[in-house]
Amino acid sequence: MEVTREDGLFISDDPALVDAGKVYRWIAEESWWGAGRPRDAVERSLAGSHVYGVYADRDTMIGVTRVISDHATFAYFCDVYVDEAYRGKGVGPWLSREIVADLKAIGINRFLLATKDKHATYAKAGFVPVARPQSWMEIDERATRPGPTD
């Protein structure tokens, strides 16, 4: 998938374009949710996910979203990050809308994400609060060990 915005920014899911070093820095060094994540964990997460990058050109990655999916019915958005220089320019909502459209086209009809503070951004892509939170359960080992949580 590749889609270009009127200002020339484009989204691609081509794994060859992903700058793993930059994604590692964004997640492990600049994000609150992935602070301290080991490089090998970031690389495994990229390898095991459907990765959508946002690019200023073929050599300049300015944003990323990892999607964990069965590519049939369900997709989970995670590690959504937009470079600070591009924040406030509509990149996040545009990226989320385009990913939802791309995955809906193959039949996915359920999307999930977790956010601490970007609810309005994701609402622009159609996300709403979970309708039945009482139906969801989790195991979160991060709560039992010291260090940052995501």
C-alpha cells in the first residue's frame, strides 16, 4: 500500500523503507510507553507486525504505526509515533484513517488500540471508547516489574 498526501508526504507498508534504527530511537528513547525497550525487542516487534511508515521522501521516515493482525478479522494498532517536527500537521489522524481503510479493504472489521492522551487524534479516524470494557481481560506483566510501562 502506498498513498501520497497533497504536501508530498506518503504512507507505505513496504518493509524495505522502514528505518529500524530510527524506530528504535523513537520508541525506546523518545516515547513514554516504550522507554528502555531493548533494541532486539523493537526489531522483533517490527518483524512480527504489519508496519506502516510515513515518509517525507524514500530516505526520510517521519512516522510509524505497527499493526498486529490476523489479516482477516482483527487489527491492533501500537507504537504509533510521529516525529516531533511533523506533529500538529494532521499526520497522525491521516495515518490512522489510511491504515483503517487499507485493512477494511481486506475485510478487517474490528480495530483496537490503547492510548493515554491521544483520544481526539484517533477519534478522527473513527475510533471510539470500547463499548463493553467489562468483556475485556488482560495479563500485564509490566505491572509487576519495575520500570516504564507502555
